[in-house]
Amino acid sequence: MKYRNMEDCINDLEQHGHLIRIKEEVDPNLEMAAIHMKVHEAKGPALLFENVKGSKFQAVSNLFGTLERCKFMFRNTLEGVQRVMAVRDDPMKALKTPLQHISTGLAAWQALPKQKSISLPVSAQEIQISDLPLIKHWPMDGGAFVTLPQVYSEDPDKPGIMNSNLGMYRVQLSGNDYAMNKEIGLHYQIHRGIGIHQAKAVKKGEPLKVSIFIGGPPAHTLSAVMPLPEGLSELTFAGLLAGRRFRYSYKDGYCISNDADFVITGDIYPGETKPEGPFGDHLGYYSLTHEFPLMKVHKVYAKPNAIWPFTVVGRPPQEDTAFGDLIHEITGDAIKQEIPGVKEVHAVDAAGVHPLLFAIGSERYTPYQTVKQPTELLTIANRILGTGQLSLAKYLFITAEDQQPLDTHREVEFLTYILERMNLHRDIHFHTNTTIDTLDYSGTGLNTGSKVVFAAYGEKIRELCTEVPDTLKNIRGYTNAQLIMPGIVSIQTSAFTNYEETAREMQQFTDMLKEQGGLDSCPLIILCDDSSFLSASLSNFLWATFTRSNPSHDMYGVNSSYTHKHWGCDQMIIDARVKPHQAPPLIPDPAVEKSIERLFVSGASLASVKI
């Protein structure tokens, strides 16, 4: 099945039992998002909201809710896309066996965007922003946002579709100081293509023309988030995955996706910003209000029977988890080609993706030495932290396979392997005053924080504790010590106040632990507000520890010291308590949770979904 538009996709999913229609009227203010999250958590089907309060347009969510459904939607094109990506990543394959790759090259050529001059379905009606399903997801959100936009911009120095960028950047439609129907907000993170285009437009002193496509074939949505190799444009990839060329036209100087359900066109003027946010985000917290570029709306278009796609962003796992799994399926071993010596990199979804990386590298530098220690791994770690969005990570655990295979997706086994081998006085490497994810508020400012690399290799040097060491059991002011996994214990204490007070407390705490001893088998202690929560699941541990800490400020050590500016210790302590400067976590509205129960009772549209 090759979808020409969103309607084709919805009909196909419904015919094969992958979609449910919700006929009851549903409020876009919190209710639609709450319903989506309930169904997604139950691994349920895609949802078509036929009766959106306050809008004549239908809305669809959870299209990409499971990897299985993603593979189903792209069942006729996925294998061909994987072949093209493999050749892009390793051109020598095509040179060695050119006849085998003729079809691959032909498929890529046939996927090039196609300009059309005929009348466009999407421009059949001009509407206003206020006509759209203005979906608000979390109680403290600043307004309604587009969660699955395809934001299109062209290089001001080299205009044209082959020098364009298609990205998924948050678009605020209402709330704050935006003039309804005239202004919307664009929130893009550092390292994004649209930022390069805007910088060039600012230098030329002219506005940047932007088009926002919503809907169309699901391949178009996925193309906006794909990490593509150099030379393969998002729109060519969209054609490849859709099995149908990306069709576009120009109207009033703005690029229009012919197959989109909605298109918003407008301009970003140099120096013009407005407060954007807050907004629930993929780390499981609100991203706070900040100044971001203001887009002045030119026109808004909708095709006949247009359908508004959306998702909900929150603490993982959410629908974007399946996005990530599908991207991994498509890109395969791309990271191996980009960074020599890398065998695997896993951005840990439970920790919000960007904060935590697990990696497997190689150790080939000194095979003649009998003592094994990280050498090449340190070079590889620097390459990882300098590559694309991987550069936004805060914590990187990296090792190399020696006498047993490793899998970064088996988190407990992977961490156990590293902690058994880490020399804590040698193998901890900090990067301070550097960049982190825009949405991560654990640092010292917007985009600003630190990183740490834990690089371990060699023989096993310690047995990890499998129960809480006695030393951690009866400490005044530190209670409820819980084993999280071998070698890692959480312990709770009073709420964080400030870093000056914490430094004094940590000095006393670490001095006492050093004096008592008995922690050789426990290399990592997590300080927290609620040890029962932190230890209740691996997911809780990964989320709370690595989203609530800034390595340079929140890591302490028992018997810590500096040797020629290199920091080391006997045991590591990560302070994962909530800090006053951090963003609040996402908490659903109880009244809304109660209200949506009506849709899951016998006779209602979602009665078949087991929640």
C-alpha cells in the first residue's frame, strides 16, 4: 500500500483493525491528549477523533504508536529504503556489486521531489488558525501546539527545494502574547537546519519564508525527524518511504506540499521574538517559557476533509519512542560508518533520550600491552559527543567487547559490566561549561550544562553488591536505602536547598562514608527525594537520575581527589534530587482523567481497549 495522503493511511489502518473511530464529542483542551495517552499506554490502536469540540476538522493520533504499526504502514517501501540507506552509508557496496544496486539508485532518483503547477487540493480552502483543532496537552501548557509539524525552509543564499530543510520544531498556535490568527511561535533547538537558514536571512537583513505542512502521507511526517546522511534531502527521503514523489508547488513565494492536509505559511523577521511555552516535553517535565522566533502568518490552507494529526509528548515511553525504534530500523548501521570504531550507540529512551547514552566501541590501539584500559574508547567518546544530536547528551557510558558480547539495550547487564570494570580514579572524564539539550533544565542555563564520560575496559576489578551495604543503613539524615541493581543503591535525604549548602552536606556525608568503609562493592550511590520511587523500577531510576542531575554540579565522590586536574574517587554519588531551578514534572489533571472514563465504558467508542 502506497498512501497518497492521510486519508489513504487511515482507511488502510481501519480495514486491518489498526484504528478506532471516536464518535463522541471530545474537548481538545486536555481530553484528547489524555485519551491518547491511555490508549498508547495500553498499546492500543490509532485513534480518529471524528467530533472535535470547537472545530469542523477531524484529528488522528497514535498512528506511530507501535513499531509493528509503523512497519505495517511502510510494509511495501521499508526494505527498499533500507537498501538505499545502506548504499548511502557505504558507497563501496555499490562499487563492488554495481548490478545489484541498479534498482537502488533508480529508486532514489525516482523519489526526487516533483513540482506541479496544477491546482492544489490543500489550497482548496483558506482558513484561520482559530479554525484548527487547538489541542492543549498538559494543564500548565502555554496554549495549543502543533506536535507533528513538518517545518519547511530554504537556504536564503541558495533557494530551491534541493537546498531546503524539513524539520519537526514545536509550533505554538495560541496563548501567551500571540495575536490569534496573525502570529505563531517557532521553538527549535540548537543544531537545527532552520537555525542555519534564519542566521543567513538575518545576515541579509530579510525575513525567512517558512511553510508548515501538517498531515499528508505519514512518510512526510517521519521524514521531518530522520537523521539523514549528507546529500540525501528530507523530501527525497519522504518520496522513498512513501513510494511516491513529494509533490510541491509555490504560492505567493511559499513552498506548498500538495498532499498535506494543512499548510501554514509565514515569515520570521530578524530580531523578532515572543515568549513561547511552557510545554510538556519528552524529558517528562515542562519546558519553560523562553523567547523564541515569532512567525507572522501569511495564509492557512486546508484540503477538503482535512485530518489533523497529533501526538502527545511526555515522560517516555510515548509515541516518539516508536519513532526512534523505526528510525533505528531504517538507518541500521549508519553510526558505524559515521564514527569509526563504534559498534553501537543507544540513546536511552527511559531517560528522555538525550540525557543518557550507552555505547560500545573498540579497543585496538595497544594490543601488545597486557594491561587493558580505555584508550581508543576515549577518542570514540569524543567523536560521539561531537556528532549531531548525540552532542546534547550529558552522560555517556562506553565500553568495548572483550570476551563476551554486549547489548546496550539490556541496560542492567550493560551497566553491570561497566561498573565491574571501572577504575573510578581513572575512568571518569568531565566536559564542563558546554552545551546540552535545550529542553533539559538540570544545567546552569538554557542549552548550558556539562557532560561526563564513564569509559571502562579490561578485567573485572570488583564484585557488585546485591543487597544494601550495612554502611548505608543507619545514617542520620539519610534514610530508606534501596538496592536498584547490582552495585547501585539509592538513599533519600532532605530536600535540596542550594549548591553551597549541599557542598557542605556532601563533604560531611562522604567523610563519614570514607571513615566507615565497607562500600567497595557499591561504586554508585544515588541521592534522591524518594528512594522507594527511584528503586521501584529501572525506568524510574533511569528517568529521575539522569534528567535531574548536571554532572559537574551534582556528582560527588567518597575519597575524591584531583590528580593533574583529573577527578576521581572511591565511590560515585549522583545527587538526583529535584532542584529549585528545574522545571516541574508533568502531572495529569485528575478531573480530566475521570472525565474521559466515559469513552471506555461498555457501548462507548473505546470499550474494546483494555486499560
